[in-house]
Amino acid sequence: MATENRAFTKAERLTQIEALLLAHPEGLTQAEIARRLGVHRSTVLRYLPDLQKRCPVYEMDDGKLALDRSQYLTHLRLTLHEAMAVYLAVRMMAARTDRHTPHAASAIRKLALALDRLAPFASRHMLQAADEMDDPARRRDDPVYLEVLEALTLAWSERRKVRIWHQHEETGRVYEYVFSPYFIEPYPVGQTAHVIGFREPPGAIRTFKIERIRRIQRLPHSYEIPADFDPRALLEDAWGIWYTDEEPVEIVLKFHPRVAHRVRETRWHRSEQIEEQPDGSLIWRARVAEVQEMLPWIRGWGADVEVLAPQELRERMMGEARRLAQMYGWYVASVPPNSAPSTTLKDFFGG
């Protein structure tokens, strides 16, 4: 009985030490762990070999013990439907990026193996999907991107600052910053991922496209995410990832009857409102932080959408339509505002 009690106490202590290290990414000394558990320091030292067998613990340069969070295995139990939700999310992510994503493939394989007895048919297809996702020949092998993403993930989990070298989109110049990651957000429109955080300089929240970070270095300095930081509120009016301190702009679009049903099938923005028209067309409204970000979506509907507001966006799309006509050797004749539009090609033949 005494042996069983000692074993139980040891197992309990190991669980407590693991929980402490999880709660303190900066690490703890053996003395600090002993004091928090109310045991002698020699007890912690004696338990250390068993703790290292249980989870990836290492000694830092300053002598503190810490968990290797990149190797730590979390314990998760999912229902069949929860597992399917995770699978679909990972598959969607993989479908929207051209980069090799070995971690996503590994996650799908673990999910498939866990479901083997419960749903063997689904498990088999998940394994096939993982092989497809893990095939470098089908995706761009970008070791720098993977290294940056891993370092950002680790820094976010440990609340450690990083030094990044980011390439400017327009000039191509590379700038160096100290950065504290607050949130990582996928961006399906551009098949990319972005990280939001505190940038020094200028000492303000900024967003980086992860693919443009050319180099990253972990720093020993810790940081705290402000209690009032809420990514949901920050991105509430964004079409994707762009946000602004200015008031959102109301976008009003008119969709042709032949695509109205497709527009209704999907909720494109949190603020959207739709109005059915007698002729079967659809008026679509939303308040968007940055109009520029939604331009590819509007262009994707071609002549099946008309921009009604704001006027600046309408004029921009008119200019693009004019340039497209010129590109393909057509021209649009001037039509008086009150006249009916032409229904023939006569007004559009190039001279």
C-alpha cells in the first residue's frame, strides 16, 4: 500500500510540474518549482528523469527548466463530427495555399489513425488526403516560410519577441523590426497568412504577410498581449485582413438575376444585407474597412455585377471596363445619359 501511495504521489507531482511549466513559458528554476509544490529541491531533481520521459523538458541557458513547446504533444479527444470539422478546416487551408505544409499533413494523419476503428472508410480517405498534402512535387517547397511560421507560432505561445526582416511589397527593400505576435490569421483571398502584432518601430500594432518575412530571430525578451486586444473587433469590418481606424465604407452592388442565387448562397461579410428586386436581380450592401481589398472579388463577377456606390469605386470599375475594351480592340460610343443602352454590337466595333 505504501508503495502504491508513493507511486501515486510521484505521478501527481509529475503532473503538477508539467502544469507549472505549461503555465510559465519563460521557464522556472528547480527551486521555484519546489517552492510552488511545497517540496524539497532534491525531490524535483529526483523526478527530473521521469519528467523528461513524460514530456519534452530542457534546461535553458540560465538554468531554468522549460517545455519544448514545438515538441509537446497535447491530449485531445474529439467526437466524429468534431474530427470532421478539424479535417475540413485543414483541407480548406491546404487547398488555399501553394506551399508545402508538412504539419497540416501530419495533423490529418493523426486524425485519421485516431478514427480508424470508429470510421475506417473516412480514415482511409483522410490518409490519402494527407499524402496529397505532403507531396512537395504538388506544392512550392519554401523552407523559409515554414521556418518563419514555426518561429512565429512558438514566439506566440511563449510570448517571446522576435526580430524580423520584412520585404516591402512595392520597393522590394528589406526592413528590420522587433515584433510581438498577437494573432495569426489565414487569408483565403490571397492564399496567404498574416500575423498581427506590436511592431517596434513605430511602437504600434501592424500586420505582416508571413510570406514576405525573409528572416526571423527569436529574442529573449517577453511581452504581454494587452487585455483589450480583440482580433474579432479589429477585423470586424475587414473584407479579409485589412483594417483601418477610419469609418467603414458602404458598398452597394447590383447582381444580375443569373447569379443572384449564387450570391444568396454564401454570407460574404458580417455586415451584408440583401434586397430582392422585382426583376430577379439582387442589391447587396456591406460596410467594409478597405475597399481595395474586395476588388478581386468584385472583378470576379464580371459583367454580372454593377457597382452602385460609392461613386469613387463605380468610376474606378468604369475605368477598368474602358481599359479592358481597349485592350481587346473595342470601343464604347458615348451614349446620352437618358437614352436607352444599345442592344446591338454596332456601338462597340473598333474603327
